[in-house]
Amino acid sequence: MKPSPLLAVISLATVAVPLSNAEDPTGENLALVGHPLMGHAPLDNGSFGVYHINAQGYLTPHHSEVPGELNDGDRSAGSVVDTYSGDGFVDDPALENPDGGADPYDFLGIAWDNPQHGVTTLCLYHRIFGDGGWFGDLTTAVTPKVQVSRDGGTTWTDLSGVGTDYASLVSPTTQNGQIIGPITFTFAPQDGVDGIRVFGEGGGRAGVDTSGFVAAAEFEVYSNQRPPVPADYEHNVALGANPLMGHAALDNGSFGVYHINAQGYLTPHHSEVPGELNDGDRSTGSVVDTYSGDGFVDDPALENPDGGADPYDFLGIGWDSPRSGVCAIQLYHRIFGDGGWFGDLTTAVAPRVQVTRDGGTTWNDLSGVETDYASLVSPDTQNGQIVGPITFTFEPQDGIGGIRLFGESGGRAGVDTSGFVAAAEFEVFEIVRPRLVLSRQGSGLVLSWSEPGYLLETSSDLASWSVVEGALSPYTIPANGSDGFYRLAW
């Protein structure tokens, strides 16, 4: 059979198979880039305990001989690990009997090479057997504790205030053979953690393993923070798009009105050429503004002809087709002596970033925006200058048809008593998209990729992917004669 071609797929999400109707958390599963932790402890004293290993030294025992299936992205019954200690599985003889009977406590978790931040949610997919697999006692499930480590796993601290549906979802006497999950544990965001686990007494009694055991198909970890997403500042996606420039009488999420001059142009006063807001020219020779005097008129139904009734102005970009991964704006302001900035008569105030997903009818504020606007814009000392790039960064936005800066306009210029804003250029950027490149070196094949990104693989289908542990770019594909499919995630 001819080998299948290698698949290079760029993805911004992990792949897994949901097994219940419960809502999955959003964001990246941090467990996919961690190391599985699975073992026992003789005491509940915050120490690590011991890894659970089988006679061959694997960390994933009994129902799996493949290390890492606790966090391989596969939630199915075909990817189960457990801490059962019979049938040739041994643990540290210094701490327990070879059958594990002396260790009443078991744990499942994840460790990372680098500290993680904002960790706030765990999702456990339990595998229940007739004689064990849950946390608890012989027949009853008892909610395990959530513990974190910040010293490489030497010591573990209990988290307080944990919310969980464990007790309501796990019913050992009626769930033999089932995958139960996601069982969710939520808690206050944890920063600087290099390990997290669930810890408690192993349930059931399976043969020689008189202390019980726990089992899982998957252990997932989620954060309320994402690492900073690099913007692709080499590719301005505002070029060729539709410039948006105008006023609004109210701060209510509506569009407002376009700013037009007496000839109907969208780019007023200092330019008679539409589109100079996004023409790629950042110089003083390519400036547009929302000044509403000297023959420039707006919608009389919403404001006076001089624009005095509209305190809010906006600058932005609209696209004919939705964009995804938009994560940054760079503005090149033009400051005049009597206006041009966002703010009040003399002081600059950072505008808000708003996006639309319905063709511009409604606009929503973005939260968590970071900007250097206030530190860069100083109206009283910058008359006549182009100030920029002024950068606004935010979580990547998908499926948006437009983006704009919105706020009260600064200065007072003659009849335009509401102030105005001015710009030489408005630029928009999307996230850096990691690329997976396949090349041949000698008789072998090599994969290489740009940061950020880590390599996932599957050998049989496109539904279940696992992290290639320790894979760094460039990565030589093992020459084992098997089909292989590879993708990037981050």
C-alpha cells in the first residue's frame, strides 16, 4: 500500500472527542503541552508520593502501555490509564508494598517545564470499572482535592474554594464501563504553577490492590489567560479594505454617521481623496480627519451641520468578508493645535476598540485591550506632528466585519465645537500563523515550523491527535514505514 501523504494542518484549537452534553471550557488545553503525573502517596502531607509504574517502567499502567495517554487529547475508552497495582505493576518499595496496598492515596495530574498562569479549571474524564476507578471508598465516590505545586513537584498545596460537580456525576454502582466527564473543578486563578493534580483515596478494591485505584481517559487543564499572541506586523490587512470615519451622537454601540464633505467624500478637510486612512502612506501628505467646519456636513437628522451635537468620533476599517485572528491596531495620529486626538479640550484619553459582526449595525467594546496611547499622545507639545505607531493589542477576534477606535474627540476647532480626530494611517494586523514545512534531507523527511507551535501527530485517522513529546523544530520523522499525519497547535 502506498503511504498516505503527510498532512500539514495549521490549527488554533486542540482536537478531542466530547463524550457528554456538558459544556466544554473554552481556550487551549494546557495539559497537552505538559507531562502526565500518576501515582500514590502513603500520607496526605503535601509530599509528591511516588509515580505509578509497571514492570516495564511505564507511567501509564495496566489498561495502557503507552505513556502519556492521560493527556493525549483522546477522551475515549480506547485511551484509559489507571493506578491499579496488581498483575505485575510495582511501585517504589521504599514507600509501599509491591502491590500498592500500603498507599491509600492516589493522584492524577499534569506538570509543566515552565510555570503556567491564570490556571482556573480542570476537566477530568473518569473511567469507572466494577471494582474501582473513582476517588472514594469501596462503593462511594468522594470528591478529591485539587493541589498545585510551584517548586517542581516537591510540595503540593490544597486549593480552597473549589467548585465541582464530582459528587453529582460519579455514581460507581451504576456506571461500570462508562467514561464520565467532563467532571469540572473550578477555582481562583493560579499563577506560577508548574504542576496541578487531583488527590484523594483510591476507590474500589480490585484483587491484590486492596487500597483501590483511580482511572481516567483524559485530564485537561484550562487557563483564563493566553500567552501573548504575536501579531504579524509585516502584513497590514487594512490595505484595500473600506475606511470608516465618522461621528456618533450616543455611546450606545450603534454605527453613527459617516463623515462626509460637501462633495460626498469620506475623507474630509485635509484630504479630498477617499481611502487615505488606509492607503499605506503614514506621512503628513496623507492625512484625514473628522473636522466638521468649512463646508463639511454630516447627517442633519443626527447632528448640526457643523457636527457640534456629536461628541463621539471614530476611525476604523470594514471588510467585505469577515476576518479572523485580528489582534492588533496601529494608529498614526496627526496632531493639530486645535484638535486631532481622542480626549477633551487639552488632554488625550485612550479610545476604546470596538468590533462588529453584523455588517456595522452594532459595535461591541473589547475588554482587556493594552495600549500605549496615553504615554505617546501629548497634544500640548505635538502640534503638527505624526505620532505613531500607537499600538492597541487584544485577544484575537474571529469572524469580524469591521474594527474601529471610538471615543470623544479632542480639541475645539472653530465651528466644530465637539472637537475632531485626525490620522495619517490606520493599520490592522492578525496573529502570526505558524507554518509547518515538509522537506527532504537525504533519504529522510524533516518537519520544521515557526514559533509559537508544538507538533501533534496521528497514525490512523484525523480525529485523535497526540503531542509529539520533546519534538523541536526541525524534527526528523521516524522512518518506520507507517503512515503519518502531522499538524501544529499552539
